[in-house]
Amino acid sequence: KENLLNLIISSYLMKLESFLERLYEKNYKKLILVSLGLLVLSLFILGVSYVSKGSIVERDISLKGGISITIEKENFNEEEISLYLSQKFDNINVRTLTDLSSRKTIGLIIESSTLKEDELKSALKEKIDFEESQYSSESYSSSFSESFYRQLILSLVIAFVLMSIVVAITFRTFVPSLAVILAALTDIMATLAVLSLFNFHLSAGGIIALLLIIGYSIDTDVLLTTKLIKRTIGTMYERLAQSIKTGLTMTVAAMVAVLVGYFFSAASVLKEIFLIIFIALIFDIITTYIGNASILIWHIKNKKHEAK
């Protein structure tokens, strides 16, 4: 059985190697443009969003200040209440509270960065019959939230810069190091572009998810770069096939894990983190195995040409 399994794996890798050689040998320059095009498109979307909205991604009240009202009562119709409030006010965000064990809706969270508590509370009383014991509210200072947001962004930038330095020291070659850094940057920018397109409200948890994306993106790209640049056993496409097999196994396993976490988690912050990571993992497959791999193939071929 063990010999049969090894034979199946070897046959699979040989077919994968043959497919990759046909795919990349003629198209690696075009594939580089695909990955770079994704980065340019993402930056364009974020630029348009910044010009039209004043920020690349909408922030929730924890990052820009406002009021958050929680009503703990079962059997709410979230869509109906959200429609009612959106007709009366602008910039209203309505979320449900879910019981972790029963998965039932046990309340609502209504957030606004522009309304006062009394104004929002009186509007809710017209639509929802609730008691004072079921009602609670939190307010966030705009100056404190803005300061907190800037510190989180600074942490994200510092993490990215330190990651870039470590990558440069590790590989000590300009093109492979640049390819790894570009892949991580594209993962973050493309994910933010998707969030901006769908008018997603980013919280502190979302920025933490972006920090996690940096780590995961570097993991898959370093694995690929190490296999192609620093290893010498086998042909270039054999090493590429092995890297893709290992990397995709890791990525698909992570995608399944965060998808399960998203559907079974009751906490909105966890849902946000899982969703952002899932989106980024999709882009990571593109940037790693289309963009980064093609740049490395071009680099290896160029070095061989110079050696001749």
C-alpha cells in the first residue's frame, strides 16, 4: 500500500510538473502582468474610494467615534429594522447578536457615527417594543478612536517594513526579495479593494486580520522562493511542483478553517477577521503562484542567460 501511494504521488507530481512547464514556459511574462495588473487595479479602486469618500475603506465607530446601541431581545427582523433606519438616517449599521449554542438571534447592535443617542433611541422605540433592562449603549470619542486608528495603521506599516527587511536579509538578491514583498503588498491592497467595493466597515479586528495576512503571505512566498532559488535538487519545474503542492495544501486547509470559523462564530469581530483572511487567501494563491512564481522563473532564466 505504501509503495502504491508513493507511486500515485510520484505520478501526480510528474503530471503537475509537465502541466506547469507548458503553462509557465510560454506565458510567464504575461502572468507577471496579471499579478501586477491586480495590484494596479486595487490601487486604482482604493484611490477612487479615497477621493470620493475621504478614506480607502469605511471604518466602524470603534475607529472613527460614534454611538453603539445594543437591544437584547429575540426574534428581530434585521432587514426590516435596517431598512427602516436607513430611510430615516444616513450611516447606520445594524448587526445581529447570535447565541453561540442555539444559533438564534438574541438581539441587535445599531451603530452610528453621526447621530446622538437620544435621537437614535427614540427612532428605535417607534419600531421596536423593548424595555430599559434590554437596552444598553456605548459611546466612542472621535478623537480617541482616530488616534487608535492611526496607531493601528502605524503598527501595520511597521510590520510590513520589518518583514521587508527580513526578506531582503534572507535572500540577499533584489528580484526574489522584491517579488515576495510585492506579493504581500498585493494581498493587502486587493483585500482592501474588495472591502471598499462592498462598503465593508473595518474595525480594529479587521486591521489585526491584515497583520495576520502579512505573516501568511510571507510564509507561502518564502516557501516558493526557497524551493526555486536556494534548492538545487531536481529541475526548476520539479521544485515548483513540490512547492505548489505543499503551499496549496496549507492554503486550502487554512481557507476551510476560516470558512468554518466564519459560519459557526457568533462574534462579529471573529466573523470579520475570518472573512478578511479568507478573501486574502484567495488573492495569495494568485500573487504567489501566478505573480511570484513567474517573476522567479524570469529571474532564473535571466541568470542562466547571463552566465552563458
